[in-house]
Amino acid sequence: MTILVFGKTGQVATELQARADVTALGRDQADLNDPAACAAAIRAHAPDAVINAAAYTAVDRAEEDEALATVINGTAPGAMARECAALGIPFLHVSTDYVFAGDGTAPWKPTDPVAPLGAYGRTKLAGERAVASAGGNYAILRTSWVFSAHGSNFVKTMLRLSETRDALNVVDDQIGGPTPAGAIAEALLTMARAMMAGQGGGLYHFSGTPDTSWARFARETFACAGRDVAVTGIPTADYPTPAQRPLNSRLDCATLETDFGISRPDWKAALKDIVKEVTA
């Protein structure tokens, strides 16, 4: 079984390489700025399945760079999916809760209407639609609030700030499920193996449990690190950013468990190990 992964140094790609003997392609081997080259890479490697763990993830910068983000997040995944369809192999693609408007308090189901608030969400939605329309065996895995000991993420930012600050203001009205990158990698591998056997496919959600706010997530991070940092919860309105963030990022993950037996991961348990690794 050969799995080809687009992405090499990102959080999920790093965890995929740690968990399985995959072939991971970095930007120097397959640049998502060149969708045709991505399709050619699939043909050249002739894998049994493909996972796209690469993306344009600079949410705020995408507001001014939507054209490039659309190529990377929309056009390139479509090209990958069409090539996989032509070869008759599964294609798995990671997407985001940013495809939703983020209103209400109910967890979003895969079948709920989409309404991105900004450029990043629009480009990721373009990718979802391109993948779904390719006509092959595909799975789109929407996730949220990804964290790990690698790359750039909220946990590492909080730990870095706590080295020089003993008090922080953190947004407290955005609610979602922090998701360990390692758990996403494990889910993708389980899904890929099942899809190669003809099981499952379609649109799925995956996020950590329990749902929480960024402020509570920060407090838990500092508790794990044994750092005395006072966290004051503030509304999103008091922390303006170029891109509007969804207030409700809760995801209903029931269909993933039904189709693949994959349950939501306990992010608090994962956080302890990740903080230990980062602060070692």
C-alpha cells in the first residue's frame, strides 16, 4: 500500500509521516501553485491513495491574496482529484469549518448550508466543490483549530507569549473543538485504508471534544505547562482582524463515526503530551 501525501512540513503532513510509511511531497517536489504539476506527480508516483494535507492557511493574508489562495486551495485539489479519478484511486482532502457562516450554537453538519465569511473560507469551499465534482472516490475532512508540537498554531503561540507575559486577553466568544494534528493524521490513514477497500467516502467533519473557547483553551494550555498566566476573556469585537472569524465552529462528527468508526479525540489529553514536547 502506497499513500502519496501533498505537504511535508505542515502539522498534519508531519504527523502522517510519523505514523505511516507515506511518500510526502514538499513544495520543491509538487508546488500547489502549479496544479498540472500536482496531477503529474500523482501519475509519476502511481500510489494506491492520495492525501492532500497542503493548503494556503494564512487566513488574514488571504483577504489580499485571494487569487493565489484560490489556486492553492481550490484549483490544485481539483486537479489532484481528477487525476485520482482517472487512476481509480481514493483522494482525501482536508478542509475547514471556515466554509460556514459561524452563526447559531448548533454543531454544523456536513449537509448544512455553507456561507464563508472571508477569502480563506471561499477558497477552501472552491476546493471542496472541485474535489466533489471530479467524479472519483473522494473524502473531504473538515476540521478546526488544529494544534500540535509542530509548525505555527495557537498552543505554541500561547506558550511563547507566556515566556514574557503574565497576563493575556484572549477571545472568549468563538467556540469550537481544538483538534490534535496527530488525531487528524490517524483519521485520514484509517479512512484511506477503508476507502481502498471500497468503504466510505464523501463529506465528513472531525474535531476534538469538548467544545470550548479560545480563552478556555489558553487556560488549559497554561495549566498543562505549569505557568501562572492570567487569561481575561474578551469578545471578538475587541480583537479585530482583517478576516472575520466564525463564532460557532462546533462540528457534528457523527457520520465519520458511522462510516469509519472514528470518534472525536479528547483534545485535553493530547494537549498534555504536546505541551510537554514543546516545553522540553
